[in-house]
Amino acid sequence: MPTDEDSPGFKPDKLPGFIPEIAGDYPGNNAKMIYFTKDHVPIETIEKLLTEKPEIDGIALPEMPSGSSGMPGFKLSPFKIHSVKNAQDQGIFIEI
């Protein structure tokens, strides 16, 4: 996440969906505030991400599997959601 030093014009409180109660005392704190989610990640995975607050950049569900959020069809096998840090796959974050 950019800081004021990295990008003087960056104001996360002006971003759509910014929730001060979740983000904490920005600016000034160095706490992780924003994760990315890629593709059709189930809500349970996002809840786990926000509860555990791991040292990753985000999560992704590769290949847009059948039955995942927004995809037609039935869930044919467990979803394997991967964690990502520094643009590198860090392995399975959760399988549901």
C-alpha cells in the first residue's frame, strides 16, 4: 500500500468503499489495510482473509470454476484459493 511518502497525492479515504472503522488510523499507521481478490473468490474466503490478516497481498481463485460466484453450473470440486505476495503464488490459502 502506498504511503504519503511514496505518493503524496494518495488519499485512501477518498477511495470508493473506504471504511474508516476497518482501515484504522490512516495516515500514520503501517497496518495492512487493503487486500486484493482475483476472480470468483467465495465470501467465506474473504471473511477468513479479513479475520486472520495474513502477510500477503491478496487471494485468487484460478480458472473461474463452475459453480463459483458469478459462474454458471454446479460446484464440481473443492475450490482451491491461492494466496499471492509480490506477484508470486504462495500456495493454497484455503480449500472449500
